[in-house]
Amino acid sequence: MATPVISSQEWIAKVQNTPRKAEEFVTAFYEHSIGAICTDAKLLRIPLDDHLVHRGDGCFESLTIAESRILELDAHIARLEHSASRLGIKAPLPYLELKQIIIDTAKVGNAPHGSIKLLMGRGEGGLGISPKECPVASFYCVVTKGNPPAPGYWEKGITACKSEIPAKQPFLAQIKSTNYLPNVFMAQEAERKGVSVSISFDEDGYLAEAAIANVGIIDKNGVFVLPYFKRALAGTTALMAKSIAENDLHMKTESRDIREEEIFDAKEFLLFGTGSQCVAITHYEGKKIADGVPMENAKKLQKLIYKKLIETGTPF
């Protein structure tokens, strides 16, 4: 039986009538090439000749929506700009205009809790590798609805293992690139080993990051320690946690190399992200961290981080 050939009108009709899983959670999205916001998730598609798709030549940011506020919007836009600059991608619009588009899309989506994905690609133009194929960069903003983690998430804590996937090379670690295969492998690894997250280390044995979050410790002396961001992206929430630990909890803080043995001796092992805020890793490589339950600093940091995120969030 021959493969059917259909008209553009028939193609559009098929797209509009083909069910997609995205319909369950996508509330609104914006695409620069069209220059408008749409709420029909069946039309959420990226051109295959955008180098973002077939080369991973682009960058992204993941933002959290909580209580009808976009959390850390300016910080995420600044990091998007940094990543795009490192890739040599010129945004199709000024970043102030992109910020307003993000707010407008969130408002149309009208989800009090959820997330926003920003993607900036090299753009449409060809299926080769040369950036010269793409005259204009692409920009997509996708708003999804969801629920915040249940309180039990923080009350119970999470588990972790040491990843077999090496930490990213320094020149890639500082770009939030859509080329995310190492992170995918780490997520698969955690699922295979029956833990919440896997944690990567560099070739010298120093702590790097989890697949989509930063990690740090409260060391045996009670010092809040983050690893140097040489082989990991500097997380906005991790940096906020360090500031809160120092200024609100009056803890001594440091940024330095952290070896694996320090994790086993630590008072607390912590994971940081905008959605998770601060959650305790209670077991690592099958062994308890301290008493094997979330401790006071994790609980205090989570509450203070969330409070600050909401206070400084951008309402829509």
C-alpha cells in the first residue's frame, strides 16, 4: 500500500484532530515565527529544520509557577541570555520584550501552579550543521499546569546514588543547552537503581550536580558548603539558599571542592531547585546521611526559600 500524499489543508486538519498527550497539561504557548500566543496544545510543534531539534543547537530555561507568580523570572532570563551569548545566538527580540511575552503567555495559561519552558534555538533554515543556514533565531515559551509537591516530599526526603555518567566538560557546563543527553542518562540511571536522583562527580572525584538540580552539604562542622560551579551550572535557587543560610540562619558558608567521603560524614546532604526549593537527601548509596531523616536546616531553608521565591515572584 502506497504512503498517502495529502494537501496542506488535509495535513492541518489531521494535526488539529490528532490527540496529543500535551493536551493534558499545556495551557498556552508562544512561537516567535508566528508572533502570537495559542492555547491549542495540538498545534504545539517545532519545525524539524530548526537546528534546536536536529542539532541540539539551542538553550533553554525551566521556570516554576506558584501561587500565580513566576518564580525568579529575571534570574532565568539573565541565564538564558548568558547561554545564548555563549552559543553565539542572537535573540529574535530584545530580552525585555521576551520577558513581557513570558508574562503574557503565563497570564493566558492562567495556571496558578505549574511551569514555563523557554527555548531559544539557532532557528529554521536547513538540515545541515552550519549556523549560516539559520538567518533568525527561534524562541518558544510553553506554559504547563501542575501541582506543587505534596508536603510529604520534604518530610520524607529523597534518596540518591553516585552516577556512572561523568560531569560535563567545563565549557558545556556553563551553558543550559538543549543537548541534554548526560542528564537523560542520569535520570535513567536513578530509575534503574531505584533512587530519586543520581549525582555526578568529575574525574578528580569532586561533587558536581544532580541531573536537573544542584547539591550541597552541611558538613560535619556545620558549614553550609556548595561545590564550585566548574562542572555544573550555577543554580539560581542554590545561590539563594547560600545567601539565606548566611544572612537568615547565620551559618558559615563556603564554596569549595567536595569529595564523596565528605557526604557520608555530613550532617545534611541537600538538593536545590526552584520547584523543590531545598529537600534533604536522606540516603546516599544505600547509606544513611546522619540519622537518615530530614534535619532542621533542610526544613528551615525550604520554608525560607519558598517565602522569598513567592515574595520576589512576578505576578500575572
